[in-house]
Amino acid sequence: MDIKELQKIIQENGVVGAGGAGFPTYVKIDERANTILLNCAECEPLLKLHRQLLEKHAYEIMKTFHVIAETVGAKEAIIGVKKSYKDTVNALNQYVEEFPEMRLALLDEVYPMGDEIVLIYEATGRVVRPGGLPIEEGVAVFNVETVYNIYRAVEKKHPVTDKLVSVVAEVEHPVTVRVPIGTSLQEVVAMAGKTTVKDAVYFVGGPMMGNIGTKNQPVTKTTNAVLVLPEDHMIVQKKMRKPSIDMKRAASICCQCRTCTDLCPRHNLGHPIDPALFMRAAANQDFQDLNPYLNANFCSSCGICEMYACPQSLAPRSLLADMKVGLKKAGVKPPQGVVPVPVKESREYRKVPEERLMARLALTKYDKEAPIDDTVAEVKKVSINLSQHIGAPAQPIVTIGDKVVIGQMIAKPAQGLSVAIHASIAGMVTDVTDRAIVIEAK
């Protein structure tokens, strides 16, 4: 299989990064990649689906990863997996010798090991420049579910129509379920039994980088988890704070301890992001040096500064994120040609242990088994977003009243960076807008 053929299969079957921002995967099939890296670090507390999927379908995923390596001409295929995922590691070790270019990189139980820039350094020793892409260092990173979706596209001719989602925390039976794309979060949560608190909040994604969702919000290709939390939980409360109040608190109580910067993963890799310097400048409205503001572009939003490091419970990550949005709206581009300084020797002593992070976030009691159910759940109605990926939204090719079957293309890739969207249930199209297509089973 050549590169263009694999790219076409991936694009037409709607495969994107199954987490994060949903980067269209066909773009990563690149001959410049001399190393490909499978991300099974899964560093967000309570998330388990990638290790579960890799354990259950180890051979299929490894075989597909091998095909990707052969297609792009990569000399090395590395599976980054935490050494604490023993069952997954054992499953991989059964087959790894069948693939000469493949090896395991056993990772420590620290956060944010799943950040691809951190993972690349841990697995290869290479540092991606600030604002740069992994391919510049000859690396392409894929997550586990993404590669499994490539396997289904190539071997089964099956497009992306469903998603694995972990439902955890305040539910009767924590579980990882496979649901049709477009299923409402309320229906997904119901698959884990009753909620165990009143006025539960749906926190979508990991506790560090996720956001508060709504009951009617649909599952997309990047929805990894729903944490059902009480309204007064610290994670929920931090997400509900106002930037204006956060700035006033920074001006009044920031003690300039620099712990936020000391523990910043990107800073410790030599990137010019300095949360402490930004907080000092922003809180005092000091614009003599613009670098603390411009360098906000290099923040990964991992949340260590805000959720773990700061002894005053301030919000560097949130304020940096607001700054990035403001710079983009103003047309200010990230600094170009920035060269990282050498990786700090102290970096090894400034990693955040996952166990301690869970305790700090008051999540330890929720760290329970969430067994995977790989059977696609049946639902009666889905609302499928046309923009589930970075780039241009897919363009609808169905109209109200059309009957569709599972896997049928309902929106084609737009010009530029885009992928196709497919029907996740069989039924009738009942609504088509520039944002979503609704299908109801008949």
C-alpha cells in the first residue's frame, strides 16, 4: 500500500485523532516520519479506555501500526505504554517479536505523559521546538483508538461510526462503553446505571483538561470520558470561575513562589513558557516586556500549574488560555523560529506522580475498574456534528427525509483539511443544518 492510497482510505472513512482536538489522521501519513509512536500513556486520571482497547485488540492494533510504518518507511515503531499497565504490556509482549521495527517504551506513572511533546522526549530523546510539529523531528504520533479505527477502515471497510467512552465517578457501575457517534451524554451516562449524587455535573474529558458538558451534548469522535461529579466538587468549581475574578485574585495573593513554572512540563523541556512570569506581568498590568504574553502561545494547557502546583489555588492555565484566544483574535501570530534551551537537569525531579495528582484532585475514591463493553449500544436518535476535527467541517450530502444505513457517508470532506462523516445508526434524516445532521431510527 502506498501513502496516497492509505491517506485516501483514512480520510474517506473519517478517521481523526480519537481524543484532543481531533487532528485528521491522513495528514500524519507522511514519508518524513522515520519514527512512529503509539500513545498509550493515557495520563488523565480515571481514563482507562486506551489501555483496555490495546489489551483486548493488541494484535490487530500492532499489525496496523506495522502497516503504517511500512507505508511511510519508518525505521522504528514505538509503543509508549505505562509500565503500570501490566495486563496491556503482557498482551503486547506476546506479539512484539513478530514486528522487527517495533519496541515498547515503558513509561512512568506521571502526568502529563500523554502530551505528545513530553511523550516524544520520553520515548526518543528528541525535543520538538516550541510551536513546532512532531514531524519536524521525524516523528508521527497516533493514539490507540485512532490506530484501531485505521485497522477497521483498512481491514473491515468500516468507517468511524462509534466511539469508546469511559463513564466514571458518581455512577453505580463505572464502565467503558461503545456508542454511536451523536449519542447524547445523558444516554451514555445511563449505561453506567444510576447517578449517585443529586444535581450531577457531566465533566467531559479528563479532569485536568476536560470541560463541563450538558445532558443533550452529543458524543463526537474525540469524546473519551464522562466524569459524573457532584456540583460542589473542586474540579467543577474551578471550571466555573470567572476570568475577571481570577485576575483580581492573582493580583492580590500571588506570592511569587514560581512553583507553577518549576513544575511546568513544557518549561522543563526548554520551551519559553513561564506561567509565573506571565502571572506577575498580567496581575500588575506590566507591558514593558511583551514576551510573557506572547509566549502564552506555547502553553499546552495541561493544567498542572492551576490544578496541582499553585499553593494559592490561582488559575494560570485559564488566564493563559484566555490570553491565547485574545492574541489569535487580534491577529497576533506566535513567535517564530524560537529555539528551545537545553532540557533542565531538574526535570526528572519535577514530574507529577499520577497517584498524588488524583489525591490532590479528590478523585482517589473514584479510581475503580470500568470494564470495557465493546458491543455497540443501540440508540434511537443521534445528532452528528459536522465539525468533529481540526479543519473545515464536512459538507452534508443528505437531505431531510433520506433513509440511511450505518456506515453510509452523510457528509463529504470539504476542501482543505477535512474528513468525511458517516451515519452511526440506520434510520431517517430528520434535520440537516450547517452544524449537525440528526438521524432517527424508524
